[in-house]
Amino acid sequence: MTSEAEPLTLVLVGPMAAGKTSVGRRVARALAVRFIDTDKRVAAAHGPIPAIFAEHGEARFRELEREAVADALDEGGVVSLGGGAVTDAGTRELLKSHPVAFLTVSADVVAARIAGGGRPLLAGDDPVERWKTIFEERRHLYEEVATATFDTSRRPMQRIADEIAAWRREQR
């Protein structure tokens, strides 16, 4: 068992629509720990993410995000990072001492998941093509920080969550 000084921590990384939030909540329940979404933390403290990008730029957002990741890792639990968090070298450095699950998903499955919008980076005529481009740009960074990879494309989220929770228990 982990001690109070060292809370059980698991980090989830991956592209938009890979299932980090839905899988993450289930993994947290299975491990009986808190679920922390760093994007939600940044938005709660500093306002909507699109507004932060527009008013202060991506560099400032990544700085705020890195601070939120550091705080979440100190608290422990299942920590879900925004899709672009791995683009920041400081954030990648923070992840080195923690188990990191890379959630991946196929482009054909993403189309249904991103329907309805709400993702500014995917705005435009062909959101799936934009998603593919962003994923390919970041894939090597996800792989760099990952301890294990789980594909969320075609299996029930609960089954994936159970596998991740079992994998995390083995990491102790």
C-alpha cells in the first residue's frame, strides 16, 4: 500500500477524444483515489482555456498547465492531462517519476467522439484531418513519457479502465 507521504498516482496522456476523462474517472473509482482533470483546474482558476490562449498566448497557458500538473502530482490520484500538455518540456520532466498511461485512439473512431465541437483546435472544415495532424505532431511526445499504452478505440471504457487499474496496481 502507498503511504500518506506517497499517494498513489497515475497520469493519463493522449490526444483529444482518446477517453482520458471517461476512462480516468473509472480508473480513479477502481483504485479508490481522486480524479483530477488538469484542464478543468486551469479553467477554474484562470477562466476558459480558449480565452487564456486568446489573451495571453499558448506559452502562458502551458505555464499555468505545468503548475496545475505539478500540484495534481503532489496531491496524487488519477491525473488526466490535456492533449497538448506533453508539448511542454517542463511538464514532461514532471512526469518522469510517475506511471503514465498513454491512451490512443484510431482516427475513424475519433470522428464520432468529436462531433458536436467544443474543441477550438479542431475548428474548421475537416476536424478529423486536423485531429490526425495534431496527433501525429505529438505522438512521439506521448510515447516519450508513456510507461504503457492502451488503445481505447473499440472496447468498452470500463474494460479499458479495469485493465489500467490492474496495470497500475502492479506498478507498486
